[in-house]
Amino acid sequence: MFDSDPEPDPSQNPDFDPQHNDGQPHVPDYFPDELPLFMPGTLVRHRRYGYRGVVVDFDMSCHADDQWYDANATHPDRDQPWYHVLVHGSTINTYAAQENLIADATGGRIDHPLVQHFFDGVDQIGYLRNSEMWPSFEG
């Protein structure tokens, strides 16, 4: 900051909360209490089934209907992040609860036909997600 710039008035910040003036940033209420562990492009491994995959997207809670959820063998808590994952070495995509996934540190590429649709390349962290939506398979 330049010496001639006046100090900003914190009360002009829409997120300013005088009740929480402890030097810590105030997180507005519209942010979730807990952020997901995995972002799109992250390589993951399923704890129980062992498959590897790449995260395409996530929901902050399970958005599957009751019929799908009731058919799920493990019944993980619906109130946690759930991830859309492309499964390596297959054409399958899964919807997995955060508690069932761990980071996959192998760094190996994911062989799935939709990788090129959803990702524009890789970096040191994982795949680089683009803005493409799920493809339509209507004839």
C-alpha cells in the first residue's frame, strides 16, 4: 500500500461484523461451514472398492433420489460432500460420498473416455477442469 493511501474503513465492507473484530477474517453466512476435500480435477481412490478416478464435480450433500440412495450398499451420510468421479479403466462414472474417498497420490493418468471432454490438461495438482457440462447422449 502506498503511504498516501488512507486506511480503509472496515465498516464500509459489507462483510464487516463489529462483533467479530478479533483480527480473523469474517466468513459470510453464505459460505458452507465446511468446504469439500476434493476439487474438480483431483485424483481420488475409493476406500472400500479401491478404484481410482478423477473428480468432475461435487455437491455439498447427496442429490440422488431416495431410490438410488436406498440401493447404495453402504448408506453413507447424505449430509456431506458427494463427488461425481470418472473411474479409471472403464466407461463408468460414480457418485461417491466424501467419507469413502481418499486422495490418490500415484499421479497416474486416468483412462476414461470423458476425460478429454471435462479436462483441458494436467498440472502438478491434477487435471485442469474446463467449463463443459455433461454430454447429452440423446439420439
